Amino acid sequence: MSACGRLWTPAARVACALRVGVSVACRYYVYGVSNLGSRRRTVTDEKIVSLHAGYSNEGRMVDAFLSRPQTRGPHPAVVVISGMGGLNWFQREITRSFARAGFVSLAPDLFDGYQAPDHATQLLAKNSLDVDRTVGNLAAGTEYLRALPWVDTTAPVGVIGFCLGGGLALYCLGRTSAFGAGVIYYHSMFPDPSELEGIQAKMLCHYGTLDKSTPREEVEAFRETLDGYGKEFEIVYHEGVGHAFLSPNQDTSAIRANAAAASLEQSFAFLHAELGGRQTATSKASRKAASSEADQVTAEKSG
């Protein structure tokens, strides 16, 4: 474990989470969720508009949901990949969250309109998914986004994935050049290690310390593979939460809510740093306040 595993003050942890794209960066650390979620908040006050969307790939229609800031922009864009629940209400709401943070956000429907009725059927649908075709559909979403008048076509497109979608995001980053940054949430699809060699974009990866679907052993093997390939990434463990901690359906505890808020704030800041777009006054002020303390932390050289 690097020096990032030390117990730091809250300000140092915040700066570690947000300092990306520099020569010295934290790449692995455990975050105590009681601090960031309660101490600071990214302003996500964009008025948004959300609507049905869709595009064609290799002669097939890909159904999708799109949410974007109401202002004309141009704005950075992201593809938001669901878990095995598909394009359900939670996926629509999390896509809206990224729109409120300033991103034109596209959530393709992985299952062509199918909504599995229970957990076991969701797992069957997840394990029956055509990965090759799905990755092609997701990458084609970047072309659709660039055709929209609200999108900054000079900036790279980001990709965010949750659970199944986290694994698909890794495939997208490893197999295509369509994406310029990736945010991975507790991926429960584990690509062959060789699939990770092609990743060129920076990644921010979130996991719960109590996750049984994506246990620490899987995350550590993932980290070792990325390190072996010399990739640029950060891994964040959120204390006291399990799998899918973004979803309020998991539990109603303050620990889960704080972890969700903390991870989203980190993700918004990371994506704005990598893709461009607005940086809120709150985010800028917090980064400046934390930077002097974090500069004293000895961190592992990245890349």
C-alpha cells in the first residue's frame, strides 16, 4: 500500500481525491465517509431538461435516456452506463445528477427495453449480455452526443459505469478510443486483465469496504493489473458501505448517504478536470483550501 493509506486530516483527504492530472497523485486510499459528505458539497444547481433519446449503430436502434443542462453551453458530455437493473428510475435519476453537475448525460438502454422483474432474473440478463455488441453501442453514443448542439465537441467524452456498467466502462476504455476519462463504481463484471492494457484515459474508481459482490480481493487484483500496465488511476474505498451504495434502495443510513454524496462530488470534480466545463465556486474554494495541507503529503508518483 502506498503512503495514501495513512490516516490524514479531512482536508488532505479531500485534496487527494481531487488532485488529478498532476505529476504526484494519490492512487489508493481509504476514505472515512463521515467527513467529506458532511463538510462540503458541490453546487449542482443547473436547471436541466431530460428526454427520451436514441441513435443507430450498425443498423440497430439503441434506445436511451438523455439529461442535460438547460443552458445552451457548450457542455462536456458523458455516457452513463447502468447496472443490471437497466434503464430504471434509479438510472434516470443518477443520469439527472450528472446533468445538474454540468454534463450532457446519455444513458443507453443495455437491455433493449427489457426490465427484469426480480433480482435473479436481473442476474440472468446480466450474464446473457452480448459484451461485444454492447461495447459497440456504448462507444457509438459518443458520436450521437457530439452531434448535439449542446455538447463541447472539442472536449473528450467521459464514461461512468455502475456495477455491471462499471465493467462495461472498462471494456469501453480498453477496446476503444472513444472516451477521455472514466469513473468506475464497484464494477461487478471483471474483464480479463489483458483487456485493461489498452486503457489510455485516467480513471477514478469507487468501492465500499463492505462490498461482497466486488470484494477487496477483486479490487486489489484490479489495482495490481493497472499498476503493472502503468495506468493512471485512483481507487477510493468508502468506509462502512457495501455494493451499490449510490442507491437509496440499499439502505437509508447516513453512512450510505454520505458515501454516495462524497463519491459523486469527487466524480464531478474529476470529470470537470478531465473533460472541461464549469467549475463551481464551491469546488474551487474547497480545492484551494485543501491544497496547502495536501502538499505536505508524500504520495506515490503516478504514471
